[in-house]
Amino acid sequence: MKLLGSVCLMTVFAIASIGASGLAYVKPADWKPVATTSSMRVAQFAIPRAASDAADAELVVYYFGGSGGSVEANIERWIGQMQQPDGRPSSAVAKRTTRTVNGLAVTLVDVSGTYVAEMTPGAAARHNSLNYRLRAAVVTTPNGPYFVKLTGPAATIAAAEKAFEQFLASIKYEP
């Protein structure tokens, strides 16, 4: 619960589970479920935009049946989806951390800049979204890795920071 002036705000969470693959989590109530656009996306949410932003953020949980590349390959790919306005490589400014969440190894990356990922896998068309932020995690489970990717306008990601951290802290493997 957070007190702002005379207004009391409370974040409400809902428990959810991702299919039979064993990943469970607690979802913030204001994250809106979105129909997934491929079988590799096992969960997808729209995160409401900050007042100053024109777009919502998107969080996607991917699962590739136990494959999907190494932790390092995914971190490098995500970092490569961001460009820096001063021309530096995004790897020079990306923040990487690791932690253990409910017995699961979690590797995280956080990088801001211009989001230039492919619009769809293999497509020539790319995003060109200025002042974006990418927060992503590889969650290693006994059933293989899950990939959590949060992208959106920087102010929206900053506003969702606490909810994202709570979401990550709630992740459990339930065979």
C-alpha cells in the first residue's frame, strides 16, 4: 500500500499459472491479459501507459519447450534490440544482474534507448521507438528456460518497476 497525499493506492495481484509447463506467477491486477500471437508466447500483458506516454508497455513470457538458446545469447539479442542515441553500443550501458527466485536462477537485463527489434521474427520491418526501455529475464526451470520480456516507453516502464519486480519475485516452478 502506498500513500500519496490523502489518496491511498493499493496494488492488487491475481494468481495465475502458465499451462502445464510448470511456471506460476502472481500478476498485477492492472496488467491486462492480451491474446497471444504465437504458440511460443505463453502469456502476454498490456501494462497501462504513464500519463506522459503515448503507448502502453508490453510484457511477454516465452517458452520454447525447453530450448530457446543460452542465457547469454538471449541477453545479447535483447541488448542488440536497443540503439543508443550517442552511437555507443547498448552493451556498454546495459545493466545485467542475476538472482535466485524461489529456487530458480534468474538472469536480468535492463537497457534504455531506441527500440529497433524486428516487428515479427524474421521480418525486415523494424520498430523505431525512441525513448524506450527493455527489461528482460531468463528464468531457468527444471523444464527449461522461460523468457520474460518487458518493453515500452521509458516512463511507463519506470512507473511499472515495482509491479515488475513483484511479478518476478512471485515466479515459481510447480511441476
